[in-house]
Amino acid sequence: MKAVLLIGHGGPEMLRYGEAPDPTAGPGEVVVDIHAASVNAADYKVRLGGGRYSLSRFPHILGRDFSGVVSVIGPGVTDFTVGDAVFGVTDQGIEGAYAEKIAIIAAIIARKPGRLSHAEAAALGLTSLTALTAIEDTAQLKAGQTSLIQGGAGGVAGFGVQLAKHLGATVITTASASNHPYVRSLGADQVIDYNAEDFTAIGPICDVVFDTVGGSVRAGCYAVLKPGGKLVWIAPAPEGFHPSRNDVQTLRPNVIRDRAHLERMLVLLDAGAVRPPTIVRYKLAHTAEAHRVSEARHLQGKLVLEVR
């Protein structure tokens, strides 16, 4: 099969379009012929290496969420048949979606509805799992509360803005000026231009902060939380950082891969509560260019690789 191979840690030039062995379906698994795969921020971090992102074996195939068609059924699988359109996210610690085929546990993928294109389904996979786990399961955001979502134009944060609004919260988000119309269209009640404004000026008015940016932004997140508030993060703070307050909770969501959360996303989609993000498409052979855009961290929506 064709695949994009990471031949070593480093820049985008370490991604090579080439051949890899076809996967086989073990017990409880299916092989999916991938039509589209999503590019996530974690992908370029693995490519760069260092710390928990370091790999010991190369070549390595990146990619965590995808959409495609079942082509092989492994022993013990009864809930799918060959030809079923499906989408999903690889299990924690496993990658391999930058390729024409992937073997995956059948229990953690879901049927792709016809109303979603393969690109849309791939773009919603890890995005929806992460936002749902962070906002509903971990933060337990409630109607009437106020939330700040950092980096609202991104894939996870953009889903989070829509979800928080659907749950009945007042939604504040940060975004560059050019992305203000986009995040307002997602449901943001207030948008702060992080290039021109200090978001901490809103004061301690938030019940929940969802930090998808991390780094130097983390310290300011504590300044906008009410006593007893929750800071939920998916992007790490600087090394050695310590929270400035002990009257709030700092929580990291455990983003478990399962069919239930994917189907929860489809329910929200049917209700009109969320919609697929803006998608920028790249051919699989042009993955290195997609990584350059992803690493710059100023994109709107999601980058998707067209595999077939």
C-alpha cells in the first residue's frame, strides 16, 4: 500500500511518500481502506520528537483519525461487513492513518453516515472525542455557566465552542482577528483577539477554561477562573510550570477511544448542535506541506489528507 513514512525525527522533509506492507486483521479487528485522514497537532510533535513524543523505531506511519470502507473482517467481528463505510480514531499509543489501509479494533470505530463525506468524518474523529471528553465528561459544563475556550478557530476548540453553546453556556474564545467571523459563526458570544488584547482583562468570571493552546497562555488561564472553577487542558504548560492557585481544579481529560463518543457526536450533528469544521484538503503525497501549515498553528478548522 501507499503510505507516508516518517524516516526519523525532524522537519517535514522527514516525511516520505512510499510503500508499506498491507496490514492484516487480527481477532476483533477489521482492515479499513482509508479514503481520508486528519492531520492533528500531535502529529507534528511526534515528527519532531522529544520527551513523550520520541520514537525508537523507523519508518513510522503517523495519523490517528480516518474515514474509509471496511475491506477485511477479522475473526470474531460480527458488527461490520465488507463494504461498510466507517470512521474512527486509533487506540491510544497507536498510529498509522497516513496510509491507504489500516487495521483497527472494530469495537472502537463507528459507521459513517451518508450525510458526512469521508473528509468530514475524518475531521470530526479525534476532534469530537477530545472536545466531548474535555467539556462534557471532565469539565461537566452546565447551562448558565461561563466558559473560555482558548484558540477557538482550531479543530478541537471549534467543536468545543459549538458544544459549550449547545449545553447552554456563555462562550468566550480567543482567536486572531481574521478568524473572528468564523468563531462567531460557531456560537461564540465574545471573541478576544489574542494578538491585540489581554484575555485576562475579563477577570475571574469563568466556571470553566478549556486550554487547547498551552505554553505561555496557561498562566493567564488561572486569572479568569472563579474560585472552584475548572481548567481543563490538552496542550501542555511550559516545563516546570506550577499552578498559581489552589482554589481551582486543573484537569487533563482521558480521551478514551470508543464508539459511544463517536455516536454521541453524530447525535449532536443530527440535532444541528455541531457541524463539520472548515476543511483544507491535501493529497496524501503532499503531507509534508500540510505539516508545515499545522506546525505554524494559525489554521482555521482542520487539515485533511485525501487518500483515495
